[in-house]
Amino acid sequence: MAKSSTDKTTPRITPFTVRVSDDDLQQLDLLLRITPIAKPTYENSLPDGDRKYGMRHDWLKQAVEEWKNTFDW
């Protein structure tokens, strides 16, 4: 018997490995270092973490710094 679309089943989680070439990692590192981040504006710096107009400037700046200097690629 077919299951209805309202059935609540939990999919099984399967381990996986991601492989990225050293060349691709070097290219990502270069892009993170040379790509400028736009200056803060009203739209990307609303108070209280508001993302009404998209990604926040402070979040993007912190993410890029984390990817460049801390994350173990």
C-alpha cells in the first residue's frame, strides 16, 4: 500500500566524505583574500541582527575571517 504524503518518516542518515582538490582549496583561499567585502550600509547593518534586507555585513565579515584564518580545510 502506498504511503500518503502526510506520513512522518525519518530518513536514515548516511556518513559521507567530501573530497576537494588542493588546487580548489588554493583558489578558495585566494578568493577569500582578494575579494572585497562591501562597506556597511543601512540595509546590511540593521540593529538587533535584523536580516530584513539580506545578509548582515558583520556576519559576512566574520565568516570570511573564520574561513581564511581558523577553519581547517
